[in-house]
Amino acid sequence: MLAQGRATTAAAHRPESIQHPETLRLPATMADKPDISEVEKFDKAKLKKTETQEKNVLPTQDIIEQERKDKS
């Protein structure tokens, strides 16, 4: 308990110009960026063709009107 109290007290007296290392932002370096060389080589022609099927069919105007009548 005593160690936690000290940490809280020390943080409260820290000047605002000093920040935690976790909050400091350094410029991005090449090592920080992902390697996209394999993505650039990807051949789209190898992808399989698929058909998209609509699964959530919207109700017709007749169905909407019927539901309105049922609620009244």
C-alpha cells in the first residue's frame, strides 16, 4: 500500500512538461511500418469467382401496410 501511495504522490508533483514514456510519440521508422511487398505481388486472377446472394430481403409495400393494419 505504501508503494502505491508514493507513486500517486510522485505523479501528482511531476511537472506537466514531463510525460510518461508510453505517451511520447516518436516519428515512425521503416521498422514500424508493415512489409507490404508480398501484397504488391498478389495476383488477383487467382481469386475464385463468387456470386453474391441477398439474404436479407426487404419487405414489400404490401407487407408493410399489412403490418401497420395489424398493429392498429
